[in-house]
Amino acid sequence: MPDRSPRLREKPQLPVETIPIAKIVPSERNLQRSAVSRAKRAIEKKIEEEAPRVVAIGDVFYVCDGNHRIMARKELGFDSVLCRVQEHRPRKNVADWQADDCADAVKAGYLGFNGVSLVTKSEKIQAYKHEDDLF
């Protein structure tokens, strides 16, 4: 009997590059303190972690996955981080929310994870509710 299970397409491996934290833009403005602490402990214990994924937008890198890991490295005094780098490919006639959010974050002073708040889970939920009330 033939195998009829769906086949998952393998994603191409993204190149891994050393990126200066000063050129990375967080996709979250409030990070859970406990998650950053866990990431710091893993780094200190030299536990292998997955490289954060960023998208190159102009001359900066917007975080797709790994805000807490990058913040942990910043707090530990690292100047750079190994990241999986994805090329920015905006689609025609489709809103480019990544580029828009990245530009807004840079304008607001978050480049290099400056101004990012470490909060509890409940404080993070409250911050999201407040953002929803604004729109």
C-alpha cells in the first residue's frame, strides 16, 4: 500500500551570521523577565541554544524569533550574537508589517534593544491589552 501521509517541505537552512546587538531591532517591547533569566542561565552553563532568527531590513535586523535570547546576551555584556539571517522579501501589493514595525521601533529608540522592558507575565498581558485599547 502506498504511503499517503502528507510530505512536509524542508525549509532551506538560513545562513548564520554574527550580528552586532546594536543593529538588532526587537519585535517585542516588553519581555518576560523569567524567560530572559532562563536564557541567561543557559548561556552561562554553555547549553547549546538555537540561534535567533532575524530578517535583514536595510542596514538593521528585525527579530522574528529570539527576543529573550538576544536580551539575555545583551544583559550578560555580549556585543554580538549568532543569528539565522533571512532576506527581506516584501510581496507586491501586500502590507509589509515587518518593515513598518521595524521602522516604528527604530524611531521609538528600540534599536539595540534599548528601552526594552523586562516585566512579569501579567504585566506583559496588561501591556498588550493597553496596546489593543489604543487601536
